[in-house]
Amino acid sequence: MMSIEIKEIYTRNELKEFVKFQFELYKNNPYFVPPLINEELNALDSEKNPALKQAEARYFLAYKNEKIAGRIAVFINRIETKELKIPKIRFGFFDVIDDIEVTKSLFAKVEEIAKANNLKYMEGPMGASNLEKAGMLTFGFDKIATAIGIYNYEYYPNHLEQLGFEKEKEWVENYLTAPETLQQKIYDFAKLVTERYKLKILQFKSPKDMQPYIKPVFDLLEESYKDLETFVPISEEQKAFYAKKYSTILNPEFITFIEDGEGELCAFAITMPSYAKALQKAKGSLFPLGWYHLLKAQKKNDIVEFVLIGVHPKYQRKGVTAIIFLEMFNTFKKHNIKWLETNPELEDNQSVQALWTDYNPVLHKRRKTFKKNI
């Protein structure tokens, strides 16, 4: 009889095994995009990632016949459970071989922890906070992942459905063709909106120049999404952490920041050259040549990823997105960008998806979080 053992891990070396399991599982898979190992280790380290200071995080490896066969992380976000009274246990960093018994054993552990903490349901995949990767791929398994998206095999959602999980949230991702031209009315409308609200487009020459505006981006993000039922507040420490993390990889030319007449950030859009193929070549490390592949991808690329957009509530539905798209269009023309890939957008967020009408959108990925009552 084949034995399955679930082992909780604690040490840095064990955590490396936890992170590296995905490299073995997806070895030679042309669509999987590996993370940088040290970056993922830091994301799982409560001393490095401030999101884990307001959450309990536990990590488990599944062994089948003494060989690693799966992994899972369990998160209890205390702001979510204590202050917002949402009785949810989160799971993430879930990877497994195609063996339903291994999956069943991993989720038995999640359920055990949930019951011990009087939590009523489990949901995932997601991280400790709402700024982490989320959503299991359910369509688009033959498409290369993005740098900030989760890739998984087709049997993953099948395993969860067999265990009684149901869809909680669903996201879609589109692949877009950058337009050769824009209609004159977009230029005219963008000019009108800019003048009416005394808006100013900020230009940056280097990531260092952009650094003071990264934290206000998270402030604006919080303001834009705080009314969502599932929104969990972002701590000041988290904002500083992500500001430092992302300012090193973002190219200022692919970012649009807009100030209002009072000098306050009122809208932003972040795109970045696709690092997917560069990360595949880096194989989890910046050395010896990973840094070169990433730098090359940043400087010369014909694909960009749309990362995030935010508009202050008082400027929503006032045409500010016309300015953003005009700026994006000009940047794409300058850098010979041919394609744009959106990262996950909630399926029912029609206002965001309507933005892509002029880009000939092709829906090429879907992903979900799955929920199960306990």
C-alpha cells in the first residue's frame, strides 16, 4: 500500500524544498513561468513579508513513498477573521502530482486547522493578503503564464471539484493586439478631460524618480477598492514593502500617473514588458545569467502585461481612462509593442473589460478561487 505523509515545515532549508517542488513538477512544461527562488522564499518569510505579520502562515509538504508529491500553504489573515468577521481560512502555493489521494490529504490538513480556529470555510488559491497571486487556472492551459499569474495543470480544478469545492470568484484574462492608430475623438476627449479637471501627466526618467509615487499608488488602490465586500485593508508596512519590490522591475515609461489640480494622485495605470520568457530562461535565479535575461526583456520586447489600474472614486466615469489609454498607445508605438496581455480581471467587472474594445480582445485564460464550507 502506498503511504502518504503530510509534514509541516519550519526551517529555511525545508522552505527551499517547498519552493523548488514546482520546478520539478513543471519540468519541461513550456507554459509554466518559474518565480525567482529567493523572491518566493522572502514572500513566505514572516521576517521579510509584512503581510505575514498580520496573518498566521503554515506550510506543508506531502510525501508519497518518501518522495515529495505536493505542497500547500495555509493562511489565517487576522484582520479578515477578527476585525471583518469573515470566518475564512486561505490556502495557496498549492501544487500536487495527479493523485487525488495526495490532494485529499493536503486539504484534510487545511480543514483540521480551520476547525481548530473556528473558521467556517476555506478558499483559494490565494496569498496571505489581497495583493498576492490568486486564482487557479481553469482555461488556457496551453498559454504561457504571465510573471504575476499562477499556472497549474488541468487536473488541479478537477481534484478540487471531486473534493466538493465550488467556484467562489472568477477572473478572465485577454490577449490584445495593440492598435496601429487611434480615432481622433480619443485625442480630443483626452484633451477635454485634462483641461476640465486641470490634470497633469507625470513623467519619470528612472525608477528612482518614480519611487516617491509608489506608496501613493497603494493609497489610491485602497481608496478605489475599499468598498468591495472582500477588501482587506493594506498596512503601511505592506505598502512600503511592495513599493520597494516593484520599483526595481517597473519601467517608468510603461507607467501612467495622473495628478489632479491639487497635486494629488488621482489615477494610475501600470504595464510592464513581459518577463515570462526571461524568467523561464533564468530558471529561478538571477545568477549567473538570469539578470541578463530580465534586463533584456525590460529593454527589448514586443509584449507588455497590463498589471493594474486605479482611479480615485471622485474621478471615476469622468473620462480619465481616455487619458490613460492615449498615454499607453503612445508608449506602445514608441517601443514597437505589438501585443498586450491583461492580468486577471474579475469576470463581472464589465467597466474594466470594456476598456479593451479597441484592442481586439481575445479571451484566452480563465481562473477561479474555490470555496468549501467546513
